[in-house]
Amino acid sequence: MKLPVIMFRLLFSFILFITAMSCNRPIPEAPKAVLVIHGGAGWISRESVSDSMENAYIKTLEAALIKGRGIIKNGGSSLDAVQLAIEHLEDSPLFNAGKGSVFTYNETNEMDSAIMNGATGDAGAATGISTIKNPIQVARAVLDHSVHVFLSGQGAEEFAVEQGLKQVDPSYFFTQKNFDRLKEVKVAVNVPSQEKLGTVGAVALDVNGNLAAGTSTGGMTNKRYGRIGDVPVIGAGTYAENDVCGISATGHGEFFIRNVVAHDIAARMKYAGHSIEKASTEVIAALKEKGGAGGVIGLDSQGHVVMPFNTPGMFRGYISLDGSPVVAIYAED
Ligand code: ASP
């Protein structure tokens, strides 16, 4: 055989080999964690967040991760870890949940929350909360102590008080920055603002292999009085099922409800055999096509972490049983 032919064949085989190798390259495995949290998605950019605010966000997210992980380290349940991490974020004025909740058009604060136990399929949810300091505790009390799944408004608050939860004057939820933001939005467009969505959520996997997910929010600035978002709708903003995944969402709630986002991710994993990376990335990309802004956090039964979002930023982080907290804000992080 002539030398040029041999050279050509060798080159051709080499190209085939390289192509085959790159086609077979496995999708990189997601990192593993016992707790993943979010503090909302939205139009968050480096230019819009000062260094000191960025630092405050990071410190608060890290503290929530360390607190929640402490429960798991001590052999506690994923439900307790989710609740504690969310309570920490609710107590901060930085996030749109609990203390930092945004205002309705009527200048009130109406909060939604949900928590789900992946081991049993039990869930608790609450909407229209305006006087209970930590709305995630209302959801947890519904899960633990009610025959119902979802309570609203006055009925939910009376139940929470019966359960001994801390009640506060509605003025506790006043923050000047959220009030100023409402005024700006009312003047500008008079529809709910999507700019910074800021809800909080957590998903945990405990040492017994049990998954749990929870979410808490003030909703959307300038929302109509009585509007309910995706957060307390089980399967839309919050979902957990052992052996599949736990998911907590943040974003424009109406889109997450219509597309049953959290359950859609679980269903793709369960019925189509998709990995959590594939299922969650595809669902969030498809949502964007429909105009739905936001993201999710999730863990599968092996502890693989996902945090896909389709906005410029999402406050997010995860922690393993022994590692340091990993926190990020912007898409490029
Ligand atoms: N999903 C929430 C809602 O629509 C808002 C958010 O995530 O920030 O109520």
C-alpha cells in the first residue's frame, strides 16, 4: 500500500476514534450533598448587588446551610433540616419570605409555605399567612397535626395559634425596601413584579435516606390580595418522594403551577428514567420557552445536587455531610 493511502487510513481511524470517545463521554456527575437551599431567582446581576449586600447574602445562606446540616449530622430528619434552614432564611430581611416578605397591591404581606416528607408522601401547606412569624412552621404543623394538607388565611392562622406557633403583629413584616419597591412597581406597571423573586427553599437527604423539601415565600410584589402562588401547591413549587427526588422552586408562580414543575421533574425521573440533571435542566429550559422565569433546587435519592435556573441569577447553595458550604448567586458563578 502506498504511503499516502496508509497515512490517510491512519488519520481517518484516528478521527473515528476521537469522535467515538467524545460521543461516549459521560455527562459529568453532579456534586453530592445532604442539603441544598435557594433564596430566590431573578434579575440579579453583579452590577445591581453591592459588595456588602453580596457578603450579607452569602453569610446568611452559609449559616442556613450549616444550621440545617447540623440536624442531619446529629442523625435528625431531613424534614427538620429543611425546616430549620428555611426558618433561618425567613428570619432575615434579605429574602422574600417571613421577615423580608414583599407587599401585595393592598400594602399587606400574605405568605405561602409548604413542606413535604418524601418518606411518607405526607405534606403540609399554608397560604394567606400574615401574622405567624415563621410561615414554614405553619406548613409543618399542618403536616404533623392536621388531617388536611392545605389551610388558608384565618383558618390557617387560628390553627397555627392552637399549635402554639409564634404570632406577631403584621407590622413585623414591614421593610422599607419592599414598601418602596411596591410604590415603584405600582407607578410603573401595576402588575406583579418579576424582577427579583426571592422566595426561599430547601431540600435535604438524611442519613436514613429520607428526602424532604420545603418552600416559603411572600409571593410577588404587587400581587393581588388573595393570590396564591406555586409554593404551597404540592407538585408545583414543592415536592419530595423517596427514591426519586426532592424539589423546591422559585420563580413566576403562575407558570410553575400551570406546568406542575416540581412533579414534572419527578415524573420524568420515575417514568422516563431521566437523571435529575436531565429532568430538571429540560423542565427549566422548557419553562423559559413558555415565558416562565425561575429555577429549582433538587436532590435525588443518591444526594446528587441540581440548581438550574433561567434568570440571570439565583441565590443558591449546598453542603455535604463534612464539607464547607458552597454558595453562588449569578449565572456565571
Ligand atoms: N414562586 C413565588 C410566587 O410566585 C415567587 C418567587 O419564587 O419568588 O409566589
